[in-house]
Amino acid sequence: MNKPLNLLHTLHTCILDPSTIIRRKQFLIRSLCGSNNQTCIGKMQNIQCMGRPISDADAENILRRITPTFDLKRHKGQAGKIAVIGGCREYTGAPYFSAISALRIGADLSHVFCTKDAATVIKSYSPELIVHPVLEESYSVRDDEKAVVADKVLAEVAKWMGRFDCLVVGPGLGRDPFLLDCVSEIMRCARESNIPIVVDGDGLFLVTNNLNLVRGYTLAVLTPNVNEYKRLVEQVLDCEVNDEDASEQLLSLAKKIGGGTILRKGSSDLISDGKTVGMISFHGSPRRCGGQGDILSGSVAVFCSWARQQMTSGEEDSNGKRPTNPLVLGCIAASILLRKAASLAFDKKKRSALTSDIIECLGESLEGICPARTLD
């Protein structure tokens, strides 16, 4: 667990940085057209620029290398402490799915900060979760009390902040204006404490309308689905989604936001931190039940925490290059594990497969890739 990782070689075999993409495109143009055929070159410049697919073997190898072994000398909390900021009157399932997935993968502790209306419901789902009924919505707060209540909400969350390895912001959050204002302050507090933030669901609605919450923050991970990604591209790049040059557009988006990592969910997951693009294409489940994105957000939080624990900030590989981004590694590991678990759940349940069935398959899928070992 304490042995530093050197994953740069592995990642270089499965992820292309922008300059490599350009060089390979130019090589393809010369090979097919000849260096003097400008007409052909012009046409070939429109070749689709996709992140090179990360093989199942490479993705599984990354997962193995960042998943800690069991050590009898370790104490509660060292395998991960995750907090989910989300859950309101209408949405109680999403924060539960995210938080319980973190535990099923191997985190030691999982907290949920939600509204009072959601707390009792979420507690009833599982006694494993630590539920904090501290968030408030507009209907329960008078206008003249909002400033005081907002300060109280922030204080309640801030006193726990130093205990967390990662926050997940957004599952089941809803779009109440006062609640979103409070969560904005929580995110600013997390940034000041250098806590990684995984933004999903309604958290992406919040961030799209206030990019400064994540702009320039290298410890932020955004996990948009098709519609959320469309809104991000329109807001940040002022254009439509371009699936023909999906990787180039994702690189541009990540660069524009400035330092964070984006996991674009889809039939294939595209992952970029503005420097590299990778693609996970392992076939998951054709059963598209709601809640799978919530599983992913909790999984990303755990794997990013584990990757950060095993990589020192100043580590260099044998070639003197900078260390690989642990958030990218965490996204790769989470993506392949969810797809494996979803595939297994579908094999078992077919049309009746639910999100809860996928969660039940997380442990079995992880064990199949990375059998549990205990240090002597």
C-alpha cells in the first residue's frame, strides 16, 4: 500500500496525448496520400480524432495497482472516507446509490449530507451510512433567516471536511436555489481544504451555471451524461456537441475549464484532464435502468482516493516525466468496474436487472479482477 506507483508506462500504452494524436494523424495522411497531395491532405484532416481505446487488460491492470491490499495494522478510515452531498424531498435513491457503492467497493466510511426530509428515508435504506440532516431548502427557511441558516449549514459540513478523502456533489440534490447556494459554499470550502470533488447529477447543473466553482481546480472530476455534457459544451465552448471529433472537443472543454478531469459517460466513456484522452469501451449492460451514474460517482470517489494515496505529489518515473494524474486513473478504474458489474448483473437478471443488482455485483466483479490479499 505504501509502495509508490509508476503507472506512466501503462498509461502511455493506452492513452494518447494531443501531440501524439496529431503525429499519428499526420503519419496516416502521408501514408495514404503522399506528402505532396494537398487535396487528399485537406480531406484527411477531417479524420475522426478519438482517444485511443484503453484495452480491458490495461484498465484492469490500473484497477489492480491502485486497489490497496489488506493490512492488519491499518485502522478504520484508512481505506477511504467518502461524503455525498445530495438528497432532498424528491430524490433519496441517488445519494444512497452513490454512498453505498463506495462502501461496497471497499471504502471504510460513507457519509451523506442531505435535507431533513430526506434523512430518515436514506437512513432506512441502510444502517451502514452516516447520515447528516443538515441541508435546507427554500420552503423551510424565511427570507430574513437565509443568511444565518446558510452559515449554519456551512459550519455543520465544514467541521467534518478534514476527515474526508473525497466529496461527491450532486446525486439527488435537486435544484432549489437556496440549497444550491449552500452547496456552492460547501464546494468552496472543499477547495480551500484541497479535498477532491466528484461532481455529478444536479451538481453539474450548479457547476454549468457557475464554472468558477471548479475552474482551475485540478482535484475536480466532472461526470456528465449526454444531456449534461451538451449543456457544458454549449456554456463553456459556445458550440454544439461534435461527435465526429469527440476527443478533440473533450480536450478543449477540459482545457477551458482548466485543470479538472472530465469523464464523459456514454456507450464508451471518454476521460480527459486536458492533456490526455482515454476511452473505455467494455460492453456493460443493455439494460439502462436509472442510477448507474450514481454508482459511478461513488466509485470514482473511492478509486481517485486510492490512487492519490499511492502516488506522491513529486514522484517522477524513470524517464524523468511527471506522474500520471491519479484522478484519471481513478476514472478508468471506476468505469471498467461499473461496466463489469453491470454486465454481470444483466447476465444474472436480464430484463429485471436493477441498480441495486449492479451494486450487489460490484464486490464480485472487483474480486474477479483484483482478488483480496492480506499483507503478512
